[in-house]
Amino acid sequence: MSLCSAHSSKPTLPETVIQRYLQRIKSPYERLPSLRYLRLLHRNHMMHVPFENLDIHLGNEIILDAKRVLQKVIIKKRGGFCYELNGIFCLLLKAIGFDAQLISARVYSEGNYGREMDHAAILVHLDHKSYLCDVGFGDSFLSPKVMHVGEVQMDYNLYYRIDKNAEGDYILSRSEDSITFTELYLFTKKERQWIEFIDMCHFHQHNPSSHFTQKKVITIAKPDGRLTLSDEKMTRVQLGQKIETPILNHDEFQVLLHQHFGILYRKSR
């Protein structure tokens, strides 16, 4: 697979790579950017490429290089975490004509926001509007969210809202009832380069305080909900109903991982 590196000043994807990427997410190749097509690509990405941190627990170093990440996702049919998934999805969007840019976000947890570059997301500018896209936040929205401050936007059976604080930063929040919202992350519209996330990508792979180093997780959207596998349990959400099944040991985890995600849990050679 011949393709660009994340270190290239103007990354591009060859036509053959674009086609294979679109095949991976079971999407058609349309030459004209549109909101309908953006929504289709975003939803299909969430439905076919899982969010997962398995390489961190296998000791496989995650390097933000387009060739490596695309090989992992397209050829090996793996998933990844935010820096990988939003990194290559942004490349894809640009390659097929969208005005897309990476942005930095700070995830809200236990009353505080994380560091700058804590999370990578995407902004797409289309028809004089901006849309927040994010295929690398695990249990996240399926359809891009328009950057209309204060507007409640429904997504399947959840609600999302983008607010703005006194400092001019944007805050993404989620609700189950459209009334009580929980903050997810804070972000700005400042464009970032993929290489700017290298230090935090390394932090989340190796620092004991990073939640990514504390347990294995893999999750993917389904037409009727979501399937999530962790060290301790498998969780199915179907039509709003949650079913949790305990996992007895690592062998059972491996069997379920292969059965439901088609992934063999082993270190890369």
C-alpha cells in the first residue's frame, strides 16, 4: 500500500487507498462533497471500525504515521483510538474533497478537563457551516453535529449540545432526556497537525494515570445499539436496553474478541 506519511506537509491518499478505505467502511465513492455524504461516511465509519486500545496492552507501539495506521485499519481490519481513527478519517475526508481539519479537545473527567491534545476530533466546513465529526471517542454520536451554539441535536436515542464558555472555548455535552446534560469535552476551532498529538499519544499509551493503560476495551456501534467488550464484561445495548455479561478469564475475552470483532489478540511481529 503506497500512501503518505503523517509527517508530510500536505498528506494525500492515492485513489486505490481511498477505494479500499471506503470498502472497509462499506461506503460508495462520491466525488462531490455534501452533508448527506458526510453523514453517511461518519455513520458507516462508526458501524464498521471499532474504537479499541488493544495495542497498548499488547505492547505494540502506536505511531502516528498514515501508512501504519491505514495498514492496521484497512488491511488488518482493526480499530484504534482517537489519534488513529480521527487522524486517518480526516485524511480520507480531505482526499475526497471535504474541507476538514483536525482539532484538539480536552476530555472532561471527575470535575476537570484533560490536557491540551488529550483528544483529537475533526471539524468539517461545508456550505458556510461547520460540523463536529468524531469517529474516535468510543460511545459517541453517529452523525456530525452542526456548530450551532446551544442547539439540542438528537442522535439516535441521545441528545447532544455544543455550548460556548466565557473564554470562547466550545463544550460538547450529552443527555439522555434532552434536559440534564453531561459535559464530554472542551475544544476550539484552531486547526492542528497530526504530529502535534504525538506527545499525548505517547502519554496515553504509557502513563499509568491514563485510563487507556488501565484496562482493555473495544466497542462498536450497531444498527440497534452498541457492543462493548472489556476485561470484566461484555455489554450489549439494544434498543435502549443494556445487557451485561461477566467475563470469567482472559481466554474467554480472547474468544469473544474474535467471535464478535474478528480480532486475534496477539502482539504484532
